[in-house]
Amino acid sequence: MKYYSTNRATPVVDLEEAVVKGLAADRGLFMPETIRPLPKEFFDTIDRLSFHEIACRVAEAFFGEDIPKEDLDRIVCDTLAFDCPVAEVEDRIYSLELFHGPTLAFKDVGARFMARLLRYFIGKRGAGRTVNVLVATSGDTGSAVANGFLGVDGIHVYVLYPKGKVSPIQECQFTTLGRNVTAVEVDGVFDDCQRLVKSAFMDSELCEKMTLTSANSINVARFLPQAFYYFNAYARMKALGKASELVISVPSGNFGNITAGLFAHRMGLPVKRFIAANNSNDIFYNYLFTGTYSPKASVQTIANAMDVGDPSNFARILDLYDNSHERISSLISGFAYPDSRIRLTMHDCYAATGYLLDPHGACGYQALKDGLQPGETGIFLETAHPAKFKETVEAAVEAPVAIPDRLAAFMNGEKKSVAMSADFSDFKDFLMRQ
Ligand SMILES: *Cc1c(COP(=O)(O)O)cnc(C)c1O
């Protein structure tokens, strides 16, 4: 499969180059040249297939031309060492629980897949230079990427995070790992971390000395595998006899997750429509109403993994629908919620159903409450475990939130990080010494 850039100002590349480069040379996002629909028989019998079987079929449609089936199946199996089950919350509203992975957030799926795909390409090339993954994080991405790549031969991960600005739970998920993961504590804010990473990619001396790549959701190897669990959700709903008028509500920030759902839809997944649920960062919501895309500086909210003022994957959505606002707004509707509403939603849902929402999933749930039409069944993506946002959730629901064992295990580890100034020359010196 060849991948083209959404800016169409650079030649197409193969999968390996798309994964290692991340972003196209013209700053566009890579898109597969064809999105192959899956046959009707697949959907007719999908409810009898396991999550693994479904994911292997979907992976084959994306990557089957580039990777032999047995290798690809192994990558998929290694990635999905945990389930993404559907839970009924109340009549007509279901939660697709994406928090059963190592860091209790949906990003585990994409990060683990990308790590294994990269290892496959490195192995094929034979012994060579280590691939260095640089990732700037405000909390959640760093832990998913660090854990996804942990112990993978031939890859070293540097997680840059702002000192004192990530929660203790988030921090211990990438500072206690050791092995091939180095945490870099930057004396600055998230934007400084991102600037250091971008400067490193643009520094020719560094790029000559070491192979550098990024692992954020613009990478095709991180966002495409997220389609797996949309197919699985459909299968599980079909088994329940509830799949006829499905609406999927996706808490969205950089819009990688919902874009994977739109790819699934293009491949024939029988979903009636999608909802993009936002916090106060309502850029996409405004686009749906006005047809004009006006990026803004992000504002801080309690659903902080969705605090994005210029969602990268919007370019992919425009590309999928030939820039047609009419096509986009007829398939996707939007809702945007302030923190006060998110808190109330967590409270009311818990009081009425006993189901604990995290602040991100709460946006998805509320959008179904507000947007579901008669005859429709809704699924929202519960993108993180509520314990990752313990204080916020406990205050909202007025009840204690238990910490799962695998989260507690991180908190017992010893924190190790490299202190770094926000000055690029210091970061460059550090990398040159590695
Ligand atoms: C990253 C993240 C999101 C947003 O996903 P996008 O793909 O960026 O839209 C939502 N919820 C949680 C918990 C996240 O970590």
C-alpha cells in the first residue's frame, strides 16, 4: 500500500517510510491510497468472531500487502493482550471500555501496535542503528507510548514532560519503567517539551547521528489500529441484537480516535452516524455549524487529554470527504461541554446507574443523552479508566474510586528522570552524548 500526503505536495511513500517519518515532508498527514471495503459475509457473521479474529481481518485490509499474514497476526495478537468490552450503562446507552490496557487508556492499542510494527521493520532490515522515539506529553500520551515500547529491541524512547505539571499517577507511569525508556523532566510547560522535540527533528547534526521518530496520533501506525475496536463493538452489539441503528459517540481532542471510526465506516461498518464530543475546546463543533475551521489556542479543562485547539486529524477528515462540509456534517454531529457540565454528568450518571465515568468518557456519554434519536442505540467510547482522574472523579460523584492493581503497581516503583532546561542546546547536548 502506498501512502499519500493530505497536502499532496510530496511523492507517495510505502508503509515503512510513513511509519518511520510520521509526518510527510510537506507537513501533511499520510493517508492510505485505498481503503478496502470488507465483504458483506464478514459483517453477516462478525458476531461469531472473537476480537482477535476481527482485528486480524481489519489489519489485513490495511497492512496485508506489506506484511506477511503470520507476522501481521502476531503483531495484532501481541498488541491486543487485553479486551475492549462493551458494557450496558442504561437503556440504549452502552460504554465501549477502552481502558483495560497497561496504562488504562485507549492510546495503549495504537502505541503497542506501532511499537511492534516498528520492531518488525527494524528486524527485517537487520541489525542497524537504534530507532529513537521522542514524545512530548502533557500526561497520557507519554505513558501509553513508553509502556507500548517498553522492552522492544532496537528502540529507545525519550518521554519529555513538563516538571510539576503532570499528575503523580501519570508521572509514575513513565518515570518508573527504566530499560529502554528515559523520562526527561523539562523545566517548562508542555509547549516547551513539544518545541524541544520538533527542534530535534529539524536539527541536521542530530538526525545524522541518530534515527529519530515520533509516536503521536498523526502516525498511521498509531491511529489505524484503533479501527479494530469499532468493528468489535459492532460485533458485540450484533450479538445482543442491538446493532440496527448504531450511533457512536467519541470523546475527541486530536480527532485520531474518531478518524479511525470513520475509516471503519468507509470499510463498510454499518454505523448510522457518529458524534464528536468535545470539552470547551469546541473548534470542530463550531466547524460543523459554520463550515469554517478556526483553530484557537487550547483552554485547560478537567478532560485534559482533549485540550486541543487545532486538531491534527481534521486534515484527514477533510480528505476522506473531499472537503465537503455537507458530507461531514451529515455523518458527524457535535456537542461541546464546559467543566461544570462534565462534573454534573459524572455525578448524575453514577447516581442513576452506578456507572463511573472519567471526564472524557463523560463527554461522550452526555452527547448520547443529548443527541440520541428514537429507535437509535448509542455507544460511547470510555477512553480512560476513572481512577486515572481520581480526585476529579471522586469530587464529582461524591464516592471513593478504587485504584486498579496495575495502576497501583506503577506507584510503588522508583521514580527516575533526567532534569533538563527548556533550552534546546542542552537537550541536543544530552542526545548527542547518548
Ligand atoms: C487522547 C485522549 C482523548 C482524545 O483522543 P483523540 O484521538 O486525540 O481525539 C480522549 N480521551 C482520553 C482519555 C485520551 O487520552
